[in-house]
Amino acid sequence: MLVVLPFKNLGDSADAYFADGLTEELTSRLASLGGLRVISRTSAEQYRASTRPLKEIGVELGAGYVLEGSVHLDRGAAGASRVRVRPRLISVANDSQLWSEPYEVELTEVFRVQTEIAARVSRSLDLALRAPEREVLANVGTRDPVAYDFYLRGNDYLGRSNQYADLSSAASLYTRAVEADPGFAAAWAKLARCHTQIHWHHYDRTGARLALAKAALDSAVRLAPELPEIRTARGFYRYWGLLDYEGAIREFEAALRLQPSNSDLLQAIGYVERRRGRWDESLGRFVEALRYDPRSGQRSFDVGDNYLSLHRYSEADHYLERAMTLSPDWSNPYIYRAWLQVIWRGDLARGRELVAQGLSRIEPGRFAPGLQTGDRISASLVTADSAFWPMLDGLSLATFAGDTVRYHLLKAETAAFRHRTAAERAHGDSARTLVEQRLRPMPDDPKLLAALALAYMHLGRDPDAIRAGERAAELLPVEDDAVSGPFVLAYLARVYTSAGRYDKATAALERLMGTDSWVTPAALRADPIWEPLREYPGFRKLAEDTVLSARAQRGILHANGSTPG
């Protein structure tokens, strides 16, 4: 096991992205070597500029070897830049240097230097290279310094977040990279992935956006069809673009054979498997990804999230708490762990304590968007509690760091619990206007229809709400998507409840009880969103039911005598 620590930037501070990009490229190339496992850059990043002994870092990450070094980019006149790279391979066991060699080359030769470093690491660790590995290492990427610079800048933006501003900036930079060098296969692949990601996150769900992704992908495939970057881009296009889960798995698995310790690929496979309802297979991939990225809050969160859906609550609590510790400024671990208390034990008080803990560390405008997203049944842990109303009142569109529709739905739900009908309908109407605009080019988008159903519900337009909710559930049944399908059906149950259709609401909830959903007897008893159903006999039977589902029984069997992970 090897970790590539962030190479130190010895040049201009504005060129830090270049040193980071070279570190990322080296990590990727080394991950292609058989017999070598490489710690993810996410975990390695936490030791940037660390003064801790390498042996201590290695033990903490489970790595026997460390590759560290420095980079100096000297920008010359008319683009004639030179790069000085000084790598150093260290054995953690005895803190001995196994290899070190300085390189000074024209910027056009930087890919060759990356290949040489990876090959020298391989020889120093006595690893024999197979033909596919030699092919990956031999890929020169580009010799155009302008294209390479745009590519590294694109990687920097792509790695920042899933926000539209970052994805759009990355796509623009990758476009400039392939304009400078149309033969740059990796840049075409990253461009395809950007366009697909913009589509998946509902920033642009048009066919035109997918066509851009497909065109970029076709260009990448023509140039180097078997490179792991291209296989990965094809996997995301099938997953995010076409919802072809089986095809996505084939592409990701092919890329993983070339980079067996790539935690991002393991994560991607885990995400696809759970949408197929293959939760145990998904969990195995997430646990493996965590092995190669042990300091990642996201990896711990993924494992905890899966345990929650598997109804293995003690293990879920363990990993979600770990995610909170590793990523204290990220709202999701607090929110999921808070809801876990309700789903597991019906403990609203403990859930709200965890929300308050998150809000003490994270500014409300960044925390609140996580309360109202497509994978929550409601935000009622907060919206129904008067202790949080001053915080919610203080939120504005200017401070809310999330989707505008979700902002208005959060405000509408809060107003509903406060019996402020005028405010509820005003925000419901704002949400309706925005969703209807987004639906025009894609009228059968199930997640947008589910959001529209909630907007209509807050407007008191019950027939319209039911129509939109039923259409969403029809388009995205639980059988087709084990992650989002249950939440769409739960939205429909909320709409039925608001409309007084308690029989249909209870039937939907009963169906959800038999799936890997967040609907449990404890949650039905505690969650204030279901208050109107409390006296309905069918609902009371569900909420008081002591017969465990097969999934819950299996969760108990796993928990008995087992330890997390």
C-alpha cells in the first residue's frame, strides 16, 4: 500500500493547481500498477504540509510506502516553460529512502516524466509490469502545454463540488483544452463527464446537454477506447445519462481492472448497485473504497448510508458519526444521523440535538439545503420545531446555498407547521412556477414532478398534487430505482395525507415498509409529517406493528455478535 502525499509547490503560489494536478496524475498512474494499492488523494490531501513523521502517517493510512516530492514550474517567455520535479520514495517501516531522482524538462514532456516516475516506483518495489499497465503508463496525454494547463485547471474545478458554477467552469476549461489539442483523449473524457454530471444534477436536463456529453465521449473513444479515464466516462454516461445501470457496471468494472485501488470507481459501482437494489453488493464496494480512502468523510458517509437502508442501525450510527468527525463542516452526516435516531428509535429529541450540533458548526445557509433535498421525505425535524424557526426565518435566497425550488419548499413546509397559510401558499407558488418552467423541456422527469406535487400540495391544489405525484411514482417505481423510488412514493404518501386520502396514504406507506426505505413503525409514530393520519385505523396498525420486515430481521441477525464494517 502506497500513499502519494501532495507534492510541494516551490513556484509561484498561483501555480499551486499545477503541483496538485501532477500529484493527482501520479496517483492515477500508480493506481494502474498490479500488486500495488494506492491511497486515494482525498485522504492524502489531509497531510498537506504536515510535519508529522512519515511513519506515523503511514500507520494511520495503512500504507507501507510514501511518495512525496516537490514541483517548480518556471514560466518562460512565449510559453517556453520548464518543470522541475523531485520525487522521493520512502519505506515507512524504517524511514529509509528507496529512490529519488530530480527531473528538469520542458513542460511539453511532463507526461513522460509522470510515466518515468511511475515506472521507477514500480521497479523500486520490485513490481513486474503487465502489458495493460505498460499501455496505460505509455499514454502521453498531450504535449501541448496550453492544453495541459487548461486540463489541470479543469480538474481543479471538477474536484471542488457538484455546484453548477464549478461544473460549468470545468467544462469550459476542458473545452479549451481539446480545442488546443483535439487528440487529448483524457480531456475529452473529462468533458463528457462534466456534461453528464450537469445533466444528472438537474442543472440542464435537456437532450442537447446529453448530446454534448455523447459527442465528447465519442471523440475520447476514437482516440483511446481502453484508457481507464475513457471507460470511467462511458460508465458515468450510461449511469447518469441513460440510466443504463447494467451497462454502467460493465464500464466501471472494466476501468477498475485497470485501476483496482481507485476509490472513485469503487464508489461509482456502489452507487449503481444500490439503485439496482443490490444493497449488500453496494456495501461491499463502499467498504473497499473506504479502505483506500480511510480519511474521507464521504466514504464513511456512504457506508453509513447503506447500513441505514439495510436497517443495520448501530453500524449506520458508527459510520455516520465517523463522517461527522472527518467532515465537521459538511451537513449531510449530521442530518442523516439525526434522521437515523427517528427511523431507529423514534427519538425526535436526539435527532434535533444532532441538527443543533451541525448548526453550531456550519453556517445556516450552507446547512439548510441538506434538510430539503430529493432524498428526504420532509424537513420536519426542523420545520416543526419552534426552536429552529428563528434560523429558518433568517434564511433568504441570497444566503441559501442550494436549489431555489428547495428553498421555497423548505419555507412552505415551515409555514404549514406554523399555520401561516398565506406564507405557505406564496412559497408554494414560487416553487410551482420554477418547477413548471423546468418541466417544459422535459415533462416526464419524475423528480421534478415529485417536487411539483409538493408545490401543489402547499397551494391546496389537491387534485393537481395527486396527479403529479402519481405520475412521478409511475415514472420512477421502487423496482426501477431502489434509492430515489422510495422517496418519490413517500412524497405521494404526503400528498395523499394532505388531501385527506388516508386510505391511499396508508397503502403507500405499507408498501414502503416492505422496501429499503426510511419508513419504519418508529418513524411513523414520531415524524410530525404524519400527524393527520394518527387516528386512522390502518395507519395505527402500521405504526404499532411489532412484526419486523425481512430486511429488519436480517439487520438484527447481522448486528448480533458483529462489529461495524
